[in-house]
Amino acid sequence: HHCKGLVLVADGVGGLDLCATGLRFVLGASGLPYAFHTISWGHGLGRWYADLTDVSHRDVKTATVAEEIRRFREAHPDDPIYLIGKSGGTAVVVKALEQVEENTVERAILLSPALSPVYDLSQALKAVSRELVVFWSPLDMIVLGAGTRVFGTADRVRTMSAGMVGFRRPALVPGATEDTGRDRQYAKLRQVRWTPKMASTGYLGGHVGPDSPIFLKNYILPLLMPESDGKG
């Protein structure tokens, strides 16, 4: 029985698309019958600064991605949709999720997100039926530490990125005692910190590590299995 589905990948800044290339290879070898689409959202090879700072360009691309998700959902109401973002591409994924209906996407995965740690994910989380999984590493110091402190994150905050410290749950609105809606959304967020045992896959904790095909096969592929809890 061939379950079909859609996997969309938005790669990092600078147009190298190493993560998407690795994932296309791993997914192809797995025999999972998904449509696979790399979202080209950047300005081209080496144009990382424009990718990080040109928000209106990214918003146009994001709207296209949201539209593609909606069209696929209408045509295939029961097939799973998976979104994967790496680095700067995580902004494209999160912003696209914010534009689609609740529970549209099975699972979204953010690798080394170049977003600020206090970015409010509640709107994006609504679109995810199962979970949003974030892989972050305290060793990602050059790109997501110093880099985004100097040049700013994809959501234009000069700070260390969530890909280096993880996302922090936003504070409650002053005066509110509880925020059940947001709590319910944040229950779908799972953050996976880099551990030394990941090093054997070629992910040594730095920024290009998650592009390693062995890492993608061992840690990301299980998240793309239908009905999987992804705990591998």
C-alpha cells in the first residue's frame, strides 16, 4: 500500500542546499513514496546576507510555499505533509506554517534555526498536527552565535539564534494567569539538543553538521515515517 505525501525543504542561506541534497538522497534510498520539493527561496549562491536580511523577498517566497501546501492538501486530503527548514530556511517554514490551516502539516522540523530564541511559535504550532521538532546545538557558535549577533537573525533580531540555545517559551501576557491556548500549542514543540553521540553521524555540533546524510538518515528520516512517534 503506497502512502503518498509531500516533503518540502527550505535550505539555509547562501544557496548551497546541502541539506536538501542530502535529504533527497536519503529519502530516495528509503523508498518512501513522497513528492520531494526543495523550496528555492534565496537570492543565489553566496548571497547569504541578502537571504538573511531581505524580509520582503522571503515573504513572497513564503506565500508561495503556503499556497503549495494548501493546494496539495486540497488534492490529497489524507496524505501527510512534512516541512523541513535548515538555518535561514527555518524562517520560511515557520512563516509558511503561520499561513495555513490548523493541523495541516503532520510534522515540521527545524534544523539549526536562525530565528531568535524568543520568537513566538504558537501560531506556527497550530498548523502542525503532531509535533514541531527543533534540533539545536550549543556548539553552533560561529554562524548562530557570533553571526546572528552581528548580522541579525532571520526575524531581524541581533541575538544568538535558537539554533544555539533552543527556543524559550514566550512569557505570559502581563496580568494573565494562564494561557491555555498557547500551552496547548507549545506541548507540540520538542527540542533536541546536540549530544556527543550524534558526532558519529558526522554532526559534530557545528552549523553544517545536520547536512550529513548519515545524520539525516538516523535522526530525520524516522520523523518522516507515517504514524511514527519519531523517537527513533
